[in-house]
Amino acid sequence: MLQTGQIIERQDIIRCALCADAPCDAACDKLKPSGFLRSIWFANEQGAAERLPSENPCITCSAPCERYCARPMEVQIKDTINRLYYQVKPESETRVPENEDRLKCEMCGITLENPFLLSSSVVSSTYDMCARAFEEGWAGASFKTVSTLDIHEASPRFSAIHGADGSIIGFKNIEQLSDHSIAENMEIFMKLKNKYPSKFILASIMGQNEAEWGELAALCEENGADAVELNFSCPNMAEGGLGSDIGQIPELVERFSRAAKEKCHIPVLAKLTPNVASLIPAAEAAIRGGADGISAINTIKSLTAVNIHTYVTAPAVHGLSAVGGYSGNAVKPIALRFISELGKDPVLKGKHISGMGGIETWKDALEFILLGAGSVQITTAIMQYGYRIIHDLKDGLNMYLAEKGFNSIRDAIGLALDTVSSTTDVLERDTVIFPRVISERCIGCGRCAVSCGDGGHQAITMNENRRPVLNGRSCVGCHLCILVCPQNAIVPGKKRVRT
Ligand SMILES: Cc1cc2nc3c(=O)[nH]c(=O)nc-3n(C[C@H](O)[C@H](O)[C@H](O)COP(=O)(O)O)c2cc1C
């Protein structure tokens, strides 16, 4: 089984609350179940299977872990560990590599221990936070954006869209920039670099004019930053032509990139806004201005949750709210589209692309890499789950690279690009791929028939045994049934070429 072919899914342990200092761990004297469950949550079940002790302690155990669970008896911990032993372990062909050499990568000539960085935000806003993240295994951090502005944040400042399991799918923030003084932030950079010389310090800055962009870049270099990230993209700093307003105007991107680049000797990345039709004009302008690479995407302008009684959207601040930046797993498809645009642009050939937007698992990160990113950055998943996600990010990606026979991240960068077309009119349209029902998995819910009837081509009926029957003449092979089946019981089947 490949690392990509999961047997146990997040849905199987959906009631696991991913506790800190998990009670299930305290209840078990043989292993720490929470780490295994977390690996499954973050798509690294093979890594989890490998960490199992050789003897299965669950065989004779009465599963106190399940009784002491924060949601008593709601998570099948013993059964999940057994599945790791008896289903996943025997199928795992690749071992987690002994070292992390494959994960090493380069950003503009500087070696990163691995491609995983904190992105500029609250998760990278103090010395202690970055230090803890570095100790946990993150390769570096894009520090919370530094500016000369006097920042006073609103309360509350976040709102979220939740999935059925309670986890955050999409996240809106109205946060602005670092509220530390320049002097405080420079002291932090210096301290971090002295204590962690091998970690990568990316100094995110936002100036108010050319002189300021240059001064801030020079100051960050003097104080130990390895590279500078120009924040042309904060949707919450639009006042007076700052933030994402800059990213929407290529001439300003070019001018401010040049201003920063002229005053420092370290690599400069332009962080771009997704609040445009295409990233290419701004990205090429940044390169013309001397930037060495592009970071993308920042958050997407959004409104969440209109309160149906007060009529105020969220987060409501004294009866008012504002358009703010949307992030988290929900934005990943939008981010991937932009990354592929950058990856394909010949003007950007050889320039570093640092990708972000919705990454939670190593598979998400790999998708960015396959579309051209050389490093990846994360905020919302850390806000939700903590720095600890780095272990499964690294293990999962390391194992995948080994399994594929790749010696380094470099071997994977851009591999998916040739399959992406920006328009659908180039696609082959003569073959229909019919759905196939795996009868052992079908529970007869009829969701496929409902969706096919009301959102498809009326090709599925339910028989007297409550099993779907396909009418091959009506089926157009759209695969809506595959996507809505709650049991994963429908898969692509036979092909038919239209004559
Ligand atoms: C609370 C919050 C604060 C942020 N602050 C900044 C910032 O100061 N500078 C910046 O360049 N991006 C900022 N971002 C954007 C993130 O760095 C990142 O580009 C975006 O959230 C997408 O990644 P994600 O889906 O992993 O969060 C912030 C995001 C969030 C959620």
C-alpha cells in the first residue's frame, strides 16, 4: 500500500477531540494512543503503524483509554489501534526513512531543513512562539508583519465556518499587523537567529512609502533575517493604499519590490494577494523590481455569517463588522489555482515559490509542491491544531518521497503542472467513465439516487433491496454519485467511448 492509499480515514475517528495532554494517554500504561489517532487525522497512518510497539498491548486490554476519553466511549481507540496493527502495518511497504535529508530544500540559495514554515500571522508573533515551533521541528518562520504603524486590534477578530465534525473548515480574520515596536521585533529576530542559527527567519514587512520599504528591509537584514517577505496583500490594511491594495497594482508592486531590494542583500519575496483575477501581472512586476521569489496566497476578502437577528456579520465589533481575510482548508483549491499559474509562468522560471492557503496535512503540502512550490507556509491549521502537526507533516512527506524514489523535494516540484489547463475546452470529451457500486460497502441509503435524480441525469434507481441500479443509457459519467456517497461505495468503473 502506498502512503497515499489510506485505510483508516479521519472520519473513522471523527469524535476524537485531539486533546492536549490527552486523558487516553494517561489511562494507558503501554502506549500513548493520542499520537496514533493524531497521525491518522493528519493522513499519516503508515507513520503511526510504524511507531507501534512490536507486541500489541490492546489484545488483552479492557480499553480504559475509551472510558477516560474526554468523550467517554465515543472514540473507538482500541479498535483503531488494532486496525493499525492488523490492516495498515501488514500493508505498509515503505519504512519512515531514518533521516530527514530528503526533506531539505532551498529557498533562493539558502538551505531549509524541511519545506515547512510558519506563515506570517499570530502563530509567528513572539520569540517564545517561534522558539517553541522551531524546537518542535518547523524549518523557520515568516514572522508577523513588521511596520511602523501603530496597531490596535479589534475584539473579537475571528470568525469560522465549521464542518459537521466541529472542526474549522474556513476561517475569517480582521487582524492587522504586528503590534510590537520595530525595536522589539528586531530584538526578537536577533535573539532567534542567535539561538537557532539553522532556522530560517523570513522577515515580513509592510512600508508606507518607498523609503520605508527600503529601511525596513535593511533593518531586518542587519538584525539577522535570512530573507524579507514584502506584504503586498493584507486585506485588513487597505487604508491609504496599503496591504492588498498594493498587490492589485503591478506598478506599485514593482516600485516597492525595487525599493526593498536596493537596500538589502538578502533574498526578497513578494507576498501577493488572491483578490485579483490573476497573480501573473503582480508576480512579474515583483520580479522586474528585483524580487527573488513569490509567496502566495494571503487571505481572501470575505464576509462570514450574517447574524439573522442583529444583521451584523461576524465577527461583530460593537455592532459593526468588516470585510476580512478568509483562510483555512476551504481556500486550498483557490490557492492551488494561483500556485499553478505561478508555476507555469516562464518569467518565474528558477524563482522560488512559497505556497500557502489551507494546508493541514502533508498531502495538502505536497499538492502545492507538485504545482510548483519550493516551500510551504501554514497558519490556520496551526491556530486550530498547534505546532505539533509538524511531526506528521514531516513524516508523511518523507515517507512519500522515499516511496516514490525521490531523493529530495526538488524531484517533486512542479510534477503536476503539465496536466493543468487554465481552460476546459482542451479536454477530451468522447469517453464516458461509468460509476461502479461496491456492494459490500453500500448501505442502501439512496443518496446517489437522490443526487442523480435532482442534480444529475436520472440514471440511478433503487431496487427492491435498496441497492442502486444504473441506467447506462442515461448516465453521462459526471460522477456526482461517487462524490455524494457517504460510504465511499461508488468508484469509477467501465469506460465507454462515444461513437
Ligand atoms: C489571524 C491571521 C493573521 C494573519 N496575519 C498576517 C500578517 O500579519 N501578514 C501576512 O503576510 N499574512 C498574514 N496572514 C495570512 C497568512 O500568513 C496566510 O497567508 C493565510 O492565512 C493562508 O494560509 P492558511 O490557510 O494556512 O492560514 C494572517 C492570517 C491569519 C489567519
